[in-house]
Amino acid sequence: MSSYLALAVSVGLLAILDTWFYVGPLALLLPGMIWVSFVAWGCFFHSGAGTKGLTTAIIGMSFGAVVGMAAVMGAGALPLGEFALPVTVGIGAFVICLASAVGLLSTIPASVYGFASIAGPIALTGRDPMEALWQTVLSIIIGAVFGIVSEKLAAMLTKKGA
């Protein structure tokens, strides 16, 4: 099988499994968090796949989730009315960009994905920030692991020389 088709088969089959986890066994533990898993899976490939992609997705997205949590929580402390959240989001984006000077955080999009992944559960659903953080980080790890598993499965399915 060509590497192109092998990756499509691998990702397609594992997407079924990932979705089943989130609507089945993980539904109560990680309610509505499947999208974070898929974002992390995509981040894995966009960050170069392999060990680098795995590390970048987990570290970068988890860092972004912490910054995002702080931004959403910090908005309540500012007496700026409807501008409080936009200001703290701007500060968070500033922090993410500055943090990219650190090697493990150099892929800014990974941190932005993590920031966005936690902002929804806190700001839109009212989820407790610490609960949202561990649920987001766990979903990031699950998605990144699905990334590396799909890469390895595709390699196994690829016909040598294709």
C-alpha cells in the first residue's frame, strides 16, 4: 500500500476509535473534549510527527492551556467590563509569543491551540478552571498519542518501496 493510502487508512480507523472513546468510555470523564484530542493529533503532524511532534504537541499545547486558563480567570480581576477578557487574551498571546524563545515552546501555533482548547470549556460552558485544565491536558496527551500511533500504523501498512 502506498504511504499516502496507508496514512489515510490509519488515521481513518484510529479516528473511529478516538471518537468511540469520547462518546463511550471517556464520555463522563472528558465530556465534550473530543475536539481537543483531534486538535492535538493534528498538531502532532503539523509539528513534524515522530518524537518532535509528540513533544511539541504535548508541551506546547499544555503550556498554551495553562496560559489560556490564567487569561480567562484573570479577566474577572480586571475592572474593564466587556474588555477584560479581550485584554487578558491579548496578554496571554503576548506571553505565548515571548515564551517561544524557549526551545520546547518555539512552535507558537501549538501553544495557541492549547490556549483555544481550554478557553471554550471555561468561558463558554462555565467549567471549573482546574477541572478544565486536567481534562484539556489529558485530551492533548490522548490526541498526541493517537498521532504517533497513526504514524506507526501507517508505516506498518506501507508497502516497502512504495
